[in-house]
Amino acid sequence: MTHTATQSAVIQNLTDLTPAQRQVVQALAAGSSVTSAAAAAGVTRATIYNWRKSIPAFQSAIDQASLEYADSCRDHIHDLRAKALHGLSQFLDNPSTPPALRLKVIQMILGNSVSPPPTDQTQPSTETAPEPHLVPRGAPCPCGSGVKFKRCCGKSAPPVLNP
């Protein structure tokens, strides 16, 4: 179906609707939520949902409005992407941009697939040892006594909120 045929189908669908229904369809086509479209038309959200279930022309117009809104959002995102790429290109081509900042931008663009320059390997590792596994107080004691941990080895242990 061509775009003009689609537009004529939507126009036909809108002529079959009441003024309040047309107002809802136009609000939804502009990106409004169902709540705000209902408020603008002076109806409740439940009324809109009932119209969608019981009036095929209204449902069709809503579906078409949703498609048109999605298309306009995609077009807008495409335009913004082009502007962003142009801005990043200018930023990278600017000789006054510090090299470290250029590297960060390049990493961002490439999805951090570029690793940072190697650091001095003589520095000690800053990795920390993993925390020991904490036993919930209501669990059986790991010593094998068959008693709850809180009554056996965990008498002095603090409670664990999220094991």
C-alpha cells in the first residue's frame, strides 16, 4: 500500500469517527499518551479502550496513527544521529582537542573495543579478595550438627539480610 493510499484510508477512517474519537486519534498520532489523549477529548481511558474493542474504524485509525508516529520518531532519530556524528567528527578533527579526550570519544564510538594504553606492570595489583560466603542465620549450620546456624556456630554472627 502506498503512502497516499494509506493517507486516504486514514482520512476515510477519520470521517467515520465522532469528533471526540478523531481528537483522540490525532493526539495519539502526535505522540500523546492514552491518558492525555482522553483528557484532551473529555473522555475516560476506559472509553478509549472500549472504542478500540468495539469500533473497527477507530482501531484501524489508532493502528495507523501509531505507525505514523513510529515513522516520525525513526526519522527524527535518523536526523539526530547524523547531527551527532557530524559533531563528533568535528570534535575529533579539531587540533585543540586533547589526545586523552579524543581517545575517550573513540572508545565510546567503537563501543570500548579499543583498550587503553598499557600501564606500568610493576605496580601491585589492586584486586581485592572476594568476600567469604555468609551463611543465613536461619539455614542449617555448615558444621553438620543439623541445628540452625543461628543456634549453633552463628550465635555471635550478625544477621544476614540478603544472602
